[in-house]
Amino acid sequence: MMDNRSAVGSLAQEQFLTILSRDEAVARFEAALFPWARSHEVCALAESLGRTLAVDVVAPIDVPPFDRSNVDGFAVRSRDVADASEAGPVRLALNAETIACGVAPKILVGRGSATPIATGGPVPRGADAVVMIEHTEAIGDASIDLRRAASPGQFISHAGSDMARGEMLLRAGAEIGAREIGMLAACGIAEIAVVARPRVAVLSTGDELVQPGWPLEPAQIYDTNGAIVAAAVSENGGEARFCGAFPDDEAILGAAMRKALADSDMLILSGGTSKGAGDVSHRIVASLGQPGIIAHGVALKPGKPLCLAVCDGKPVVILPGFPTSAMFTFHDIVAPVLRRMAGLPPRSEAHVEATLPVRVASELGRTEFVMVALVAGEAGNLFAYPTGKGSGAITSFAQADGFISIAALADHAPAGARVDVALFTPQLRVPDLTIIGSHCTGLDLVLGPLARQGRTVRSIAVGSLGGLAAAHRRECDLAPIHLLDEASGVYNRPYLSEGLDLIEGWRRMQGIVHRAGDPRFAGLDAQGAVAAALQDETCLMVNRNQGAGTRILLDRLLAGARPDGYWNQPKSHNAVAAAVAQGRADWGMTIAPVARDYGLAFLPLMEEHYDFVVPTERMKSPAVRDFLSALESAEARGALTAAGFRPA
């Protein structure tokens, strides 16, 4: 008769003969399983979200299928209006039809004529441009005057400009999201071939297990692993089928495991991996097929009892019984294998650590979540810049990579703190070019060509002083600034220190804006307008954020005064103009192009230099070189000039 010590020793030898490292266990498991022969199935487009494309998809039609208007206005021949201007408007006769969405045009746009057209309407024959209705004036019912020239193709999306017939839309292996569904729907594709989800049978083992909803008897526990594992399978591309919980009876459990494996592509059990006398799962697995158990015992904490097997080409996994251990090992080892079987990309880390470069105030008594954008500093260190705290700030959310939390008992997160960033998406994409500093509408005119070249750009508006500090800390590639040194009367260069270079950008006129016709500013220049506003307690100003070059100019004009509206501090020129145009303020300071766009009266004050500070070591980086090329291009210089800026 074998004594207890002999029995224990025999059982110990049967199991855990070799404890493998995590990497070796994974390598053995994957080598025995892959390559995996994926099967395909046809799926309705509406049901394809999250699936993996099985075949390449080519556009069967042009999108849009016809030339269409991007604005409400008039379809014209660009030659007819090439010389149109405010001083010399061009008059065109109106054709006797109006083109709306879904209406096929019938009348040719001949010389000297125009056809009213709505956004999305098909462009009629003869027309090669569309002018916005805002740039025209009706002359009776039969003609219009145009006061702005139109270039060929203006406000027209040509047939196939989005997707061209025969163009490769999506390649096999692409994960289908909302954008991909939109592309396929635009081409009229209703069904697509996708990789079939691996069918995964989930079993729980243990005499003590009871399913939720049933009463517990003494020494029983609820089966949590069944629900948790099945949900995790679904999250990672599998089609989970929970088969129930089974007792530690070799005959009953063995029959259930064999049936489940025969009907599925993968079998996952939880419990029964350690060497208790009642744990029989691993003995059954050893008889299910070749090569059988690959690893039984992995150097993980938690998770040492993990059992990995491949039985006649199908993976079999026995997870530890404790839920924490089961989920740790599932997500660390099983999920990557399951996603590969489903044709899905690996899951990336959902949290990253970063440094908070600025102090973030918070409200005591409430846990606060702050959205942040991540930028890369020296040696790849990440910095988390707050993107705004407004609850309705859509762009703050769109520009953010994730969020940090500030505890309810803290009134701020200090600058320099190391913070945990919860990412919105598993994939962290640090942009090619990071711009931190002053805001200017002209910047988009230069960045457009970079985006078309495939460069990703992130622009964070923190003001000139904030941008200069970011450049000193090497947190950005470019820092736009417009800072006047009062002692020398020189813009920007006096603020450079060793290790920082300056790229000249453009000149822009700063001035005071007010609504046209406001008698309080009649006949006054910028300084006079400010003086008059300070004498009128009902005259409400709008300021700019601290650290902005515009704010510095304003403070000089105010000479210590703090009129009503001083603490209204938006972060952009557009926000200032909008406040005045909408009557929420009566005056403020912004740049001439923005004033023009908002239809405001503009009193010029000073032409300032909007330049770019660059850390010297980044001058030769590919992204900065591409920015320089774009800045010096005829396209950008022309666009800046047309917008009211003066390129340096």
C-alpha cells in the first residue's frame, strides 16, 4: 500500500515535471497551433462591425458617382467670372432650373449664365465651378452679380474624387470599423466575406460550483469564471458558447469535453489544473489528441497552474480556478492566440505613464477626469498636455489620446507629476510633428500639404510663452510665438536661448475689433478706441489667455486697467471675434484676417511677426524639413497672402 507521502510524490511527478518560462510556453503553444487554417463566411454589411475582412475589396463604382457641389450657390463657367471683384462685379443670367440633391440637371450652363445649385446637387454640363451664394447678389429674378472670382473646380467634388472605380478600398485582414462600413456602403456593397469567428467552448469544472440564480448550499460557490471567460472570448473575436459547469467526475467531464471540442474550434476550461485528487481535467486533455499537453506549469504569478495543449489541431486551455488568476492568464497568453485565429490585430497596452508639463487645477470634493494629448519629448518620454476642461468641448475629446484622474481630496495635479494615462484606444499614435504655442488661422494653410503627404500633425494652443517653455523642455518640434521685446523693439529673436533656432513665418496685423457701426468707436484709432472703451462702463471687452502674445499687447494698452470682461480669456483669435460679433463683448484684439472673416470693423495697431522656435537638434528631422518645404512653397505663400497674411 502506498503511504500518503508516496501518493503525493507520485502525483507531483505526474504534473509540473517542468515549469516553463512564459515566453517558452507561448512559443511552444503557438508553434504547435499555427499556421491556423481560417474559414470564411459571408456577412451582411450591417453585421460586420469588428469583423476581419477575408478578401481584398475593390471599388465597383466611382464615389461620388457624379460631379457634385460642396456648397449652396451657383454653377458657373470659371472663365466667365475670372475678372470678378468687389469693384467690378460680373453679371450672369440665371438658367431656368434649380438643381437640388437627387435632381438631374437638364440645361447647359452656357457663356454668361449660371444655374442655382444646392449642396450635393449634380454639377450641370458646361459648368466647371460653383460660387457660394454669400458671394453673389441677386439682380431681380433673372440674373446675379458675382463679386469674387472662381477658379476651375472650386467647390466641386468630382466623380471618383473620393473613391475611384477599380481602386483598392480595403485589403484582406483589415478590421472593419464604422469608417470601413461607410466606405463599403458608399460603394453599394451589402455583403462582404469575413473571417469566421473561432467557435470557443467554455466549461467550468468543480463539484462546488453553482450557476448564478440558484441557491447556495454549504461549501458551494457561484461559478464566476464561466461568465467572465465567455465574455472575454467575445471581446477578443471569438464566438463563445458556455457549456455549463461539470463535477470532478472523469467520465462525466470527459464526455462533456470531447463533445465540446468536436463541436468547436477551441476549448477553454477553468479549474482542475492543480494537483488535488479531484482535479481530472489535465488527465482527460492528455487523451484528446496529438500532440496533447504543450505546457503544464508556467512561471507566472498569478497563473502557475496554467495548462496549454493542442489536440489534433485544436487549442485546449485549462485556466486556473481563481478568477484573478484565470483572467490574468487569459489576457496575457490566450487572448493573443485567439485574436490571431480570428484575424484580429494584437491588443495594445491601454495605459501609459507620462509627465504632466503644466499644473492642472481641480475642484476639491470631486474626482476629476482631465483629457490629455500625448507628445513625445527627448528619449521618447511622453508628456500629457490637457486639451481642455469644457464638458461640451468636442474638439478636446477628438484631440485627446486619453485621460488622467485627479483624486477628490486633491485641489490640483502639480507640474512635473508622473501620471497614469488611460488611453481611449489601444493604439497610441504619437504624431510626426508636434506644434505647441500660439494660435493662428494661417497655420492650417501651411499644415494642409503636410497632411496630404501623410504626415500626422498635432497642434496644441497654449500661447506664445507656453510654447517657448515647451521648446525649452524639448516637448515640441515647433513653437509658434509672437513676442515683442520692448527694450529692442524686435519680435521673437530676443527670446531665444542656446539650443533654440528661429524659423521666420509670416507677418499679421493685430488690431482692435468692434461691431461695424458702433458709435463709441467712430473715427478713432486703436489706442483711442481702447481709451474710449475704458471711459464707458457699459463697454465690455473680451481678453485673451495668459501667455498669449496678444494678451501681452493688450495689457500694454490697458496700462494696468481691468475693465469688465478682462477675465473672459478665450484661447484663440476666432473666439475673440465670435464674442464681439455675437454681442457677448463689444471690443477685443485679434488679427485682421479673422476680423474680416467675422465681418467686424478693424482698427490696426501693429504688424507682428508670427515665427517658429525650433530646438536646434530637431531642425534636421524629416518632419521639420517637410514643414519648412511646405512653408516656403508657392502654394502656402499664395494661400497665406490670399488670407491676409504677409509671408516673411
